[in-house]
Amino acid sequence: MKKVKILKKILTTFVTTSLAASMLIGCGSNNATSNTSESGKDSSTASASGDQLEMWTFVDMHAQFFQKMLDKWNTKNPDKKLDIKFTVLPYDDMHNKLQSALLSGQGAPDMVDIELGKFPNFLKGEPQLEPLDDVYAPYKDKVVQSRVALYSKDNHVYGFDYHVGATVAYYNTELLEKAGIDYKSIVTWDDFKKAGEKYYAATGKNFGTADTSAAWQTSLMLAEQKSDYTDASGKPQLNSPQMVKALTTLRDMQDAHAIATIPGGQPDTTDAEGSINNGDYAVVIKAMWYMSRFLQYMPDQAGKWAIAPAPVFEKGQPRSVGLGGTGTVVTKTAKNKQNLKEFIAYAKLSEDGETAIWDDLGFDPINTELWNKKELTQNKDNKFVKYFKTNPFDTLNEIKNEISLIKSTEASPNINNVLCTVTLNSIFEDKKDIKQALDEAQQQVENELK
């Protein structure tokens, strides 16, 4: 791994756009750096074409991953060597700078990570991104299609994700067993509520979380009802019957002491992780990528947490939804485009790349062929396999055909902003009438989109 030099922050941030990440960001909001970083150059990895290329990302772990994959690529492909400088920028700064560069046709990197919530902005009009159709073709029948659809337009693929982001339930079995609760008996939200009531009565502590600064749970509940935040034409539908049902169910659980608000507003914050580590909460509903948070911030909890399918309203409903995501793209102004496209496909979709994504990042690979590869899934030396009481891939394979999709549209940043700064707080903190809160959210988003 090449050394990383810390540079100065490039641009000022804009608050509104950063809030879009609260619901959609999946590859490490806690891991994003507030500085820029770049890899040092090494003559041994000089490009076969002589071109110096550049990649921007907003997560340091992504830069480290791509550096590792670049070293492998150059060893395997001496006639297609690439020389790439990896630069890590703050989330908002990077996306704003990229938008300006692509609009002006100057200053854009050759490849770049674009977060899911921002991606629709880069598909408006004629995308200034290279189609990846040709390098995607060999993997088309091997991957979770919904994770590719997120980064597609007019039957062209423009980005490849790091993970599926399948939503699951994390249960602290040590705490539950002391309260006489078997997590395996929790199938529906009614089961979840009853278990939460029992847990609170036995311990006086919180069972699950009522999130106010992120809409992960709401997204799951919408997907279970085969609904979305927007309709088929992309227009917001925040006061739909399905949204009312989702938020009413969560508030009823809060009133019954089955869930409670959490410091930081959602589990993926420093304050929340401290509370979970202290045993203040026994259940977390999050995407598979949240596994990395346990290892990073709660290492002493190893062996206590089990991963299981999330509850549903009724048996037979899809038990998961893919949440969060980041698409890696090649820009229209890139040099050495074809080799760069082949490299990204190798890093993101091949067996080599997907193995590294699991082993190093702890993300659920979008190439499902690896989900049954025992040397990968049953590797007892893998840090994620060792940490959790259950094997993560057992749950993944159980819900393999139930991972739904929440669309990312041009309205998503506005929707996320309103939900995660106003609506959820008014419902869970201020106990506002749910239909009224959602009607107001709908009106606010409609006004913003005019």
C-alpha cells in the first residue's frame, strides 16, 4: 500500500446536500475523511500508455481498496498497466467539484466514486459518464440486478457498486437470552413489538431504535409493502398509505417501549455506537455493511451478535431491501478509457475483486456466485465470520431472492432532507400526528421541486 499524504480541504461544504447521505449513503459515512489524500507514485506501476490517471472518492477505505486492486491488475495485465493517483475528498466537496468539472468539460478525474443519493444528478440530460455496458456483459447473469439498475439510464450502465447493502437485523444474543427472548422467534413486526415489550419489562432498557436522522427503517417497511418514496414517474408520495402504515407501526412500538430514540438519531453515528456498545440497545436494523461498524467501534462485543432476516408485516413479504451504495464511474473526459473500464469491472465484479470487497471491507458482494463459495463464506480466519455468532452468508442466502429496491431519483435529496431533519423528529420526538406530519412533508418537498 502506497503512503497517503494529507492535503488541505479544497472546497466549502453545503449542508443540504450532505443530508441526502443520511438515508442513502452506505459505504461508510463514519469512515469518510474530512481531508484530501492521495497515493504516492511508484515507477513500478507506471501506465502502459504513459498516462497519469486520477480517481476521486470520499471514503478512505475505498481508495485503499482500489490501490490494492490496482496492484493486482498491473501484475495480471502488464500490457494494460494503469498509473492512478487516488484522492480522497470530503463528501460534499467532491460531488460539487465533480459536478462543476463535468459541466465545464474541464478538471474532472478519470474515474470517480459517486454516492447513490447524488447519482441522479449525474444522469440528467446526456450523462457525462462512459457507458460500462461492454465490460458489464460478462457478469450480467451473476450479479444482483437491482444494484446495477440504480446506476443505469436508457438501458446503459454507468456505475458499479461496492455492495448489495441488504438490510438485516442484528441481535445481541447475550442480552436477549438474559431477558428470556429467542431472536429466532421474531418473524413479524408484531413479534418484534412483543419481544421489545418483554425486554423492556425485564431490563428497563431499550430493545430497538426509533431513528430520527435517517430513514433506513422506513425504507425497509416501504419495500416490504412493495412501495417507495416516489411513484412510477418519480414524483414524491410521502403521505402514501404505506408510509402512514410504516410510521404508525414504528410509533406504536415506541409507545410500547419496544423501540426508543437513540443518541445521534440513528445507529450509524459515533454517539449511537457508544450506546450500543454499552448495552443500551439490543437490536439494530441496518444494512450488511454495518458489520464493519461492529468491528471498528465495538470490538469487545465479538461473539455476542447474531445476524438474521428483518421482521415483516406479514409472512411472505420480502424481508430485505438494498440500502446505501456508491457507483464507481469513468468520466467522458477520461484518458485510457477502455483499460480503465476493464479495471473497474475487474475490481468491482470479478471474483478477485469481490473477494477483496468481502475480506477487506466487509461488504456483501453484488456477484452472488461468491455467496456459496465455501472457501470465502466459511473462512474461519475472516474477521467478520469470527466476530458474529451466525455466519453472515447464511442470512444472505436465505433472503437472496427477497432483496427489494428503493429508487434513487432527482427528488431523493429533497425527500431525505425533509424526512431526516424535520418529519422523523416531529413524529418520534414531538409525537406529532403522523398523517399531518407526512402531509406537511409532502407539501414541503413539492414546493422545493417546483
